[in-house]
Amino acid sequence: MEMLLNNLSGLDSNPFAWAVAALAGLRALFTIYTSRTCKIRSGEYQVSREEAVEAANTVFNPPRSFLYLVSFGIALAIGGLYMLQDSTYGSLALGAVVVGVFIFMTEPTRLQVIGAQTGVFASTLGEADQNKLAREQLGHAYRERAMYETTIALAVVGVLYFI
């Protein structure tokens, strides 16, 4: 553990490590912006009857790419953890860990947002209370995604700044 902390302590002077932190932060800001400007969540997007019927009849199954992305994220995170001890590739390893954790933590929330959007479309066939609840669930899915992304970005900055 001491060797890991020693390797991490040298990363604060590496611009690549700060670039990884900046990219994670920008992604979190983009998700927050997207959640605030979502026309589906705010009710500005008018769902047509055809879209609502199609959404109501849709059985949501995750695409095969979900499995590949999450597996890739896990592999990146584990590989990065093993490479952190290398003084030459420490910043690359930190980038791999951050990207890997970012992928396998946020990919399920992306599917939750898509599922909640489908739920909003389908709820337009029902009563106003159902639609309001579906919009609240969509807002919650966006908040959860933004929370994960922001936490990862802040954790990377914390590691770079405080260790």
C-alpha cells in the first residue's frame, strides 16, 4: 500500500493525469446540463400517439454492447490497478483505472435514463399522475448518473491534489 501511495504522489505533476480528471469533470458537467435541458423530463417534448404505443409495447433488453462496455471497463480498472506500481506508466494506469471505473459505474445509469425515457413515453397513454411519476423517475435517473460521474471526477482530483 505504501508503494501505491508513493506512486500516486508523483502523479500530481503529470499533465496527463490532470487531463483525465478534467475529462471526467467535463462529462459530469455535460450530464448535469443534459438533465437540466431535457425536453422529455420538463414536458416540452410532445409525445405522439405512435411513439407512446411503441414505448408501451417495448420490452427493454440491454444491448449486447452493454455487456462488452462493462466488461471492458472492469478489465481497464483491474489492469490499471496492476500497472499503478510502474513508475513509467503510472499516469496511464491511473487513466485506465478512472476510465474503467467510469464506464462500469455509469453505463448502467445510462440504461436507466433510456428506460425512464421510454417510461415517460409510455405513460402518456395513462393518466396525468402516471406521467408525472414517470418524469420524476427520469429526473432521478439523471441525478443518479450525474452523482456517479461527479463523484468519480472529484475522487480523481482528490487523489491528485491531496496524496
